[in-house]
Amino acid sequence: MSNPDDSVLMLNLIKERHAIRDFKTNQPVSDDLLYKIIEAGGYAPSAENQQPWRVIIVRDRAKQRRIGELAVLRTIELFGRITPRQEIERRLEYVEALPSRERTIDWLITGRRFEYIKGEPKTDGAPILLVLVVESTHVGNSQPTLRGTGGVYGWSSLRHSVIAGSMFLQNCWLAASALGLGACVSSVQLDHYDDVREISELLNIPQPHWTPIMCLAIGYPKYPRTRGPPRQTPEEITYVDSWGQNWQPKEKSST
């Protein structure tokens, strides 16, 4: 990026990206925009350029509704039954207004936080759901020169596919934001083996070679969102040469 203005725009895009969970359900996302989003995803890096990813565009309402139902049920199990109330409150301390914090907690413990995945108008659902699928057996099989080797020098691990797939989906999310769309990544409906199996069967994903790991809901935002949770500063998360040796930059600037 040779133009300094372009660099500023890119940095601002990264900082201003927010999770959108309220969509204009009846405003469709064109194939042209989806093509640009998925194309941007494909420019993500991957080990040996293996590109161990596939994407399923879910437009079928019944299939999208079922994926959303699984997300809601797992959220109720996780936040409504397993996670202690005080831990949920601790995580949401950044929400200063008590009514807003209580509403967010209620959305979590009732599962309503993930209703948008169902794609239903009554809950401002996302019109499009992308399901990211990655290679999970022989990482090298998507690269002709490595076919059958299981990866470079025999190394094979789902870890590489998950890393590459995560970068793929981040590219998609940033591209969607740049195109004026809202998006939100979710994996709660794919954190349990039973749900992975059901969604794989629902979408005809050939397991175990391919495994769904994340979803990206996409659509036009119903409401603008200009604020998100606070972020740690580089000084708080960076060490020099050894763990615990905090970095104190001599100069810094903020866009």
C-alpha cells in the first residue's frame, strides 16, 4: 500500500470493524458482493499455499434455521447452565450502563444473542450464512505437488487448516465491512462433536476429510454500531525478547 491515505483507511477499517447481530433480513446480498467477499478470503495465507478451505453459502431457510437453533441451544447450555453468573458479569464489566449490561446477560443466558443466525425477519436475522469448512486429515492433499504426502515432509495437522481458515474468514469479514455490509463470526454451533456431525450431514460435508469450523453471518446492518469492547494496548500485550519484559515503544502514533 504505497499511498499513505490508503494505509490510514485500512487501519481504520480494521479498528472500526464490529460484530453486527441485527440485519435487514429482507435486503438480499448480491452474488457480486458475495463473490468479492469470498475472493478476498481466498487471498489469505496458508502453509505451502495449500488453501485448505471450502465455503458453503447457506441460503436455504430451513437449513439456516437449524444451524441457528443449534447455536441458541449451545449458548443456553454454556451461559445459562455452565458458566457462573459472576463470570458472565466479569466479562461484561466494560458495559458501563447497568440496564445495557443486564440486557446483554439476558441475551446470553436465554440464547437470544445468536437468534440472528437463524435468518428470520422477526429477530432481524442475517440473510446469508457462510459456513467455513477446512481439510482435517491430510493437509497437503489440496496441493498437487504434495498430494498423498500428508503435508510438507510428512507433517499433517488440523491446526494448520484452522489457522489458515481463520485468516480466510477474517479477510471475508473485513471485505464485507469495506463493502458496507455487516457481519459476525460464530462457532458455538460447531464447538460440540454432535453439532459438527449434524451440520455436516445437513450440508453434505464429506467428513472426516472436511470439517466445518466457523460461520460468518452477512447482511446489511439494521442499526449502526460505533462502539465495541475495549482493546488492550500494544504495551499491555507485547514483550521484548522474553516473557514479562514489557515493550515500551520509543515512538507511536494512532490513526
